[in-house]
Amino acid sequence: MNFVNRHITDPGDTARIAAQPLRSRRHKWPVRYDSIEHVALGIDIATIFVAGALSTWLYQVQDNGGNSGNAFSLTLVSSACFVSLLKSRGLYRPTELLVVRNQIRAICMAWTLLLLLIWAASGFKLHIEYSPVLVFAVCGLALLIAQRGAVKVLLAKGLSGRKFANTNIVLISDQPLSKNAGLSETLATQGFCVKGRFSLPPIGSGPALRRRISAHVIDYIRSVELNAVVLEAAPERWSELRAFVADLRVVPFPIMFVPVGTASEWARHPLRSLGSAVCAELQPGPLTAVERAGKRIIDLVGAGLALMILAPGLAAAAVAIKLDSAGPVFFRQKRCGFNGQIFSIRKFRTMHVLEDGPVIIQATPIDPRVTRVGKWLRRTSFDELPQLLNVLDGSMSLVGPRPHALPHDGQFDKLVRNYAFRRRVKPGLSGWAQIHGCRGPTPTADMIERRVQYDLWYIDNWSLRLDLAILIRTPIEILRGRNAC
């Protein structure tokens, strides 16, 4: 950005304005960058109403009639709940709207949760005669996803072409002009027009100089068309900045603070309320409340259906184990789960021994402890299926890092850096590491480190689509039989 510097007469020569020539208003959109969040929210509401109207029309075309009042009520409730869910997660911010993948994932989860809530509110009585609801669900999801792609394209075009309507600001900074040129350029791409720039007085310069500079700032602000005042400074000098801001209260414009320096890192984190206090969320949880709810629904539905479908095979395996060798059908062992909590994992017994103590020897490809039936069960991973009960009781998930026996867990924790990060999510019946061949024993540090790398990638990149992809690829990996023993 090109600035024309002009100095204001001041004894300390510390107040300087860099006035920017006015840019042409041609080809500017009638939308400001700071209004994008409200515009996107309104577009979502309009999209859901379009989906409602379209579903009602499609149903009436079939000569089925239809209650327009009920359709309007459904659309109104759906739009209010949907935008509230996304708004609470900050997904209407411009920076979030540019990440289409995250937007689609959030839309799918929020829309699915919303429809499940509507189904539950109806007393689980929605049947085929309520087909407008099904049409509304499909149309709404399709239109919302398509609309997000269009919003991303328009937003990117607006930023690259500087299309957003001007928001005139005055920048007051304690940084040299060369250092905050990057901030000025970034603001310019977002439609912010820096009308003037002032330098703050040096640290410890005294109240007299501060008042003279603030007076110059106020005089300039009153002489130009302005929308906001931006104060850029190090948080360490906040006691002086507070007095300077108090002087500027006579101007009827919002004053925004941009922290700089190492102490400003906390400001990059989202703010949360902690009782009556305001705090910065330094580390967010791996999954939000909506994502946890969606994942839990998949776990309950998937595990329940799997148990019903596989019931004959599970019963046959239980009989075969009992006839093959002495001992119980099931084997329980302590494992470390979410947040380091200990739980008992369920498996079909595949060995003559039931090891669950301070010393546990990992199975090997040719292990005399494995029974005849156990070899087949381990080869096909059929021995792991009783863990569907762990999924139902909430100690495990269908997809997640595989849990290890407690002695091995403590050993791996010392060998591999960040191993404990795996406990940020529930352990799983299958996982990202398993579909990449990381199954069976881990006799070397390299093998366990490779497995941990896959697990941490899964945690950092979790999505509903990723879980479904892992569930689909798991049977294929079992048929391949890599590293199973």
C-alpha cells in the first residue's frame, strides 16, 4: 500500500499520519468484510426456506396435497436450529467459510443431528406418508452443500479483487511503518481503507505528551469519514494504552485493539466464558459436542446392527471355543482408554492362558499358547468382535486408536514421543493405523512409532467421512491378512 507521509507538528515528533489517497469506489460490492458473517447466516436461512418450498411443491405435484402450515413450521424450526448450531461453533466467520471441507463436514453433521431431533420430537412416528420431510432433508442438504461452494468462490474472489465495500479506519500503532505494512496490506484486501496512521508515544513518555497526541488523533478523526479506530500495540504497555483509549472515548466510533509481540499469542486462541471470567482456549478438544454426538450415534447404530447381523457367527464361534479347549469363551483384559481411564476389553479367548497382569507377552506368528480355533479367530480378527459390546457401553468407539495392554502401554509411552496423545479420543475397534497394515505385535520401537503416527494423524484430521472410509476399508484389510497373528 502506498502511503503519503505527512508529519503533525509535535514537540516530541512522535505523532505521524500517513494519509492514503482515496481509492475508486467502482466495482465495489455493497457488502463490508465485517458483515460477511451476517450475510452467510441469512443465506443459510434463505436456502433452507427454498428447500422447504421446493419439497412442498414436489410433493404437491404428485397430487398428494400437503399441509403448507406444517411445512412452514418445519422449515422455520429447522433454519433456526441449524444456524444456531453453526453460529455457536463460529463457522460463519470468513476464515472458516473459505475451508469448504470443514464446512461440508459441519453441515452434514448438524443437518443429520437436526433431522434426528425432529424425528425424536415426532415420537418416532415419521413414516412414508411424511415423505415431504424426506424430500426436505435431501434437498436441504444438497442445496446447503452447493451453496457453500458458491460462497467460497465469491469470498475468494472478493478478497483477491478487493471487492468489499470500504471500511474506513485510522491505525494507531507503536510499531514502525515497515513492520505493520503487512497488516495494512491485509486490511486492504478485506476492504479496510487506512485513512491515516498515527504513532503512539514512546513508553514512559508521560501524560502530557500522550494528551497532545490523542488531541491530534481526535482532531483528525473528526475531519474524515470514518468507521472505526484500530490500535496496534504490545499488550505489555496496557496500563498506558488504557489511558490513551480513555482519551479517545469522545469520538463516536468503535476502537479495536490488535496485540503484537510474544505476549499476544494468547489472543490467537478463541475466547470462552469460565463462569464470570473470560479465558482463552489454548487447546481445544479433539471433537466438538456436535461431533461427539454424531460419532456416538454412529457407534450405537453400527454396533447394534453388527451384533444383530453377526449373531449366528458369534454363537458358532462361542461353541467352537468351548469344544476346542478348556476355559471361558470370553477373555477380559485391562486396557487404557479415553483420558487414561482403565476399562476391561472383551475378546473371544484364543489362547490356553488368560494373561492380565504386570507382565504380558505379545503373541507371535507361531505361538504355542494359541488354540486351534484361536488361530482362525486371530487370522480373521473375529476374536475382536465382542468389543462391539465395549462400543455399546461407551468405553470404545467403532473407529479410533487400538488400545494396548497396560504393561505395553507404559512401555510404549516411554519409547515413543507423544504416545499419550492417543488417549485424547476413545480407542477403536478399527483405526487408521490398522487399515494401513499396522496390526498384530509391535516388537520394535519403529513399528509402534509408525502406528502412533497414523493414530495422531487420525485424531488431527478426524471427520465423519474418514470414519466411514475406515469402516469400509477394514473388511478389505482383514481379507488381505497383513501382519495378523
